[in-house]
Amino acid sequence: MRLSFRFSCRAAMMASALAAGLALGACHREPVDESRPESARAFPVADRPVSRTPDGAVGSEVQRDSLNEAQVVMDLAKIEPGMSVADLGAGEGYYTVRLAQRVGTKGRVLAEDIDREANERLGNRVMREELENVSIKLGTQDDPKLPEASFDRVFLVHMYHEVAEPYAFLWHLRPSLREGGRVVVVDVDRASDSHGIPPQLLFCEFASMGFRLTEFVRKPELQGYYAQFEVAGPRPEPENIVPCRLSGNTMTQK
């Protein structure tokens, strides 16, 4: 009986200690941000605001063509017939239709947006203009849902500043590139809540995902800048990603 009593006491003490440890762990558990997609919660929160309102600063298609914008960007990206390209944040299809013409019948263009109605409008345009080399896909704010090893170029034109979950977004985007593939960003050098993103912050966020900047130019035709990236290192696990912070003119990683 004494032996049984001793074991009972020890078991009770261990149970009490375990319960105390669980309670302490619960006290230190990080609160869940319900506003973020569940699929993005393993990734760091971006330390920057996001543009929320529609942006009309880039002008109409006629105005953009008067500046020769798309041709300049496609020339910088070295788009050739037969290539496979993705146009993310395709919207009304300004780049989609011009990329389709450039890559030709042997090439492919995947237009992707998170706005279902925008995709429907673009689908109508693609059918109206008989662009048989274009397909359309619905993405999410943290995952463009692109097929792996499929693209020579991925375009993010005047849209990256609207990506609310950039680390999750780039992490999911990266495997879609073919060997030698590039990600092309066209944006404006201003605060991210004013429909732009400072280049140093852009470079840092891409570098945190194992991308390397290969080209950066400012041109009036773009109403901003052109940045091009290639894969240059391993893709980190979400818990190992170090987020970027822009303070004044200084870039740091927390």
C-alpha cells in the first residue's frame, strides 16, 4: 500500500507540473491574426502598408501606348516568340494582350488576378480578340497558384505594392519559374500605400526569398522603374524568413 501511495503521489505531482507547464505555454502563445489568410500565417507580416484604393495613375491604354510602355518593358525583358509568360494582377489585360502578340502562336500567356470580375472581363476580351494562346486563372492574395517550372518570365506590373502578403506570395511564386526564368517588376518609387514601393524595400523582400537583382533601370516610358530578378539561392522555410523594414532611407531586416 505504501508503494502504491508513493506512486500515486508522484503521478499527481507530475500531472500538476504538466498542467502548470501547459498553462504557462498558453500564456505565451502568440495571438492569431484572424485578418490574415490562414495559409499565410506561417509567414512573416510585411512591415509596410498596402495600397487599397484603385490606382488610375498609370493612365489609359492609349496613353500608355503613346509612351510605348509595353514595348519598352517587353524589350527589356527580352520577350521572344515561343516563350511562356505569366501576367499577375492582369486586370483589364493591357499587358496580357500585348504579351500574347509578342510570344505568338507557339507561346503561352497565363493571366492571373484575384478579382473574379476582372478575370471575367478579361475573358470576354480574350475571346473578342481571339487570343488563343491566353489562359486565365484566379489567384489569392498570398498565392498566385502557378504551375511549377512553367514560365520564362513572370510579370508584376504596377501591382506588387498591392500584395498584402509578399513573403507568402513570392514563396509560392518562385517554383513556377523555369531554369533561367526571371521575375519582372514595374513600379513607382514612392510609399507602398501610395501605389508604389521604394526600390530598396523591393530588393530586400525579393532577396529574403533567395532572388537576386539582375537589372534595374528608370525610364520615363514606365512612369517609374523596371526591376528584374532571378533565383540565386535556396528558398527558405517560412519560419526562417527575415522580414524587411524601411526606416527613412535605411533598410534593415528584423
